[in-house]
Amino acid sequence: MLSEKIRIIAPSPTLAIDEKVKIMRAEGVDVIGFGAGQPDFDTPDHIKAAAIKAIEDGFTKYTPASGTKELKEAVCRKLKRDNGLDYTPANIVVSNGAKQSLVNTFTAICNPGDEVIVPAPYWVSYPEMIKLADGVPVIMPTTEENNFKFTVEDLKKTVTDRTRALILNSPSNPTGMLYTVEELKAIGELAVEKDFYIVSDEIYEKLIYDGVSHVSIASVSEEVKDRTIIINGLSKSHAMTGWRIGYTASNNALAKAMGNLQSHQTSNPNSIAQKAAEAALDGEQECVEIMRKTFEERRNYMVERINSIEGLSCKKPTGAFYVMMNISKCFGTELYGYQIQNSDDFCEALLEVAKVAVVSGIGFCADGFVRLSYATSMKNIEEGLNRIEKFLKKEC
Ligand code: PMP
Ligand code: GLU
């Protein structure tokens, strides 16, 4: 018999689509996968070399549970260099990916029944993580017309006496949208006035286009910084998803609490991956820029192409590597014998008929949309969009 808590947790639909594509390929099916939420690039060589050296040096024992002092110092240097923020190692907790950083955060801040505001469309794992921490996810809808961004007015209407935190994911997975400095300031002011935390997931910080730069909400004022838990990691910036290194920057009390939690739950993140992360943060950043530029070219192509296909449309995202494609015009139609009533129906028909995998908007609380990742080669993007066009013209 499973516990109540675990029975209400749904599996991750983003990881599930990846699994499904792998299985279909193993069966010899030629599938184009737009599901992947990870860079298709290999981890840069100098990072791999640091890991190899760590093994050869025998850096293979437990480290402090919340990460090595050296890596925490490298994180502090990064936060100063890139975000203009002053932190010391006592503010940093290094974890097994940003996923663990988020789980630590919700566990550290939520009492049973505390509300965490989750702007929708949201990354699929947030509500489940909040529920695991006995919190209550409060979904705050946004609209495509407003670029999938909430306004401070929306936030004011959603905040209650039980509000413990707001999730801010800028640039966002799945929408790619980015909040402006003015918007961040207004959100920060409300957080101070109403006394709630801001869980600022900045994992896509390095993937921003059109010459726009990232601003961390923690940098808008000291008061806001004290209420912000920055979530970041190496998965997306340095193509290191499999290495599992993420981190938080927060006030000392929270960092200490999360370190304690981690000391019982998982102990330190992998010692070798920590050395690799140090090299990633302190080493040359040209590799990050090369990947960013490639993503930008792919985004431009994908957005233009989607908007040229009859029946489809999308907004141009400013960051991350996802496009939310509006498919609502297909609702109420029949395609190849499939009745298209919602995004799940569309995804199923597209995969079965055209062999193109996309993620249904339903898991992101965005029915009417599907998410396409452009973390795949231009060749795949062209072929996948050709197939989508044919599919909609009923030429498959
Ligand atoms: N936050 C967001 C918004 C993400 O898309 C991801 C992707 N997996 C994560 C956090 C977690 O990343 P990781 O655990 O690989 O560091
Ligand atoms: N974050 C990525 C995605 O949304 C990777 C999969 C996951 O961890 O959910 O696809």
C-alpha cells in the first residue's frame, strides 16, 4: 500500500516523452524528437579533463554534504561576475542537480498547508515538488497575449495569508519568456511587503537571445536578496545534464537548513562532478557562447517556420530552448481518424502518424499548446517541421 503523499505524485511527462522516443528508436522507428529538455551538445573537453584528473588524483571520497569549499567559492565568483551578487560559501548549497536544490528549498520553507504560487504554464515538476514538501501549489494562470507572463496585479490577487513563496522561472521552461528589470523590481517589492520568498529558478540564465541580458531578481535590493533563493546549475549552461550538479544561493539560515537536510538525505553530490563543475564555472566561457548562438539560430528558424504553417502559431521566446506552439485551431477537427479535442490527442496523432514527438501542453497547465525543444540539430528541426506541415495538410 502506497503512502498518501506518493499516490498524488504524477510521473514527469517531460522525462516520459524522452523515454518513449528512445524505445521507438530502439524498435527501428525513425522518430524526430522535439521532447528533449537537454542540450544536444557534448560537455566541453576542459570540463571532462577536470573530472578525469579528479579520478586520477583520488578525489573519490565523501565531500562535505553541501559541497566542497572550492566549488562553493567558484559559485560565489560566478554570482559576483555574472549577477553582481555578493555571497559567501555559507550561502551556497551544492546538490544533485537543480531538481534537488528545488526539493530542498520547498522542504526548508513549507509548513503543511503553506501556499506556493506557481505561474502557469509551469515546468512540470514544480507542483509535484511542492506537494512532496507538504505545501499547496497555487496555480496562477497567464495568457499568450501577455507573453505568458504574470503581472504584479495578477500576483496581488493571488497572494493570501498562507503564501509562503512565489516561483519565478525566467527565462521560463516551457515558454522561454523573460521578465524585465522593471517587472522584477515590482515583484520584489511585493515580496518584501507581503513577506514571502521568491524561488528564482535561473537555470536557463545563459540561454538568452536578441542581445538581451539576464538579471537576477536577487540583485534588485538587499531586502529582496534576503528573501530570494536562487536556483541554478550546470545542466543547461554547460551541457552537463548527466553530471547532476545544481546549487542554491540563499540567506545563511536557509542554506544551513538545506545542508542539514542533504546531510541525511543524499550526502554530497558526486565528488568528481563537483571538480568538473568547478572547472566549468572558473574556465573559459566561450563554449557557453558558442552553444547559445547555435540555439539562437535554431530558435529563429523554428519560430519563423511554425508561423508560416497554416493552423499553427507561436510567440518568439527570448530564452531557454523551447517554443510553445499554439495548436488550438486543430481542436474539434479529425486528423487521420484521431478526434483532436485537446493537446494530448494532438501529440498522440502526431507521434503515431508523422513520427514527431512533442510534449503536450497539458502537463504544463497549457492545453491548446505543445512544447517543442530546439535542443536538436538544424537538420532534425527542418525535417520535423516538414513532417508537421505535411501532417496538417493531411499529406502523411
Ligand atoms: N528547473 C527547470 C526550469 C528545468 O527545466 C530543469 C530541467 N531539468 C531543472 C530545473 C532541473 O535541472 P537539473 O536537475 O538537471 O539541474
Ligand atoms: N527540464 C527538462 C524538460 O523540461 C528535462 C526533463 C526534466 O527534468 O523534466 O524537459
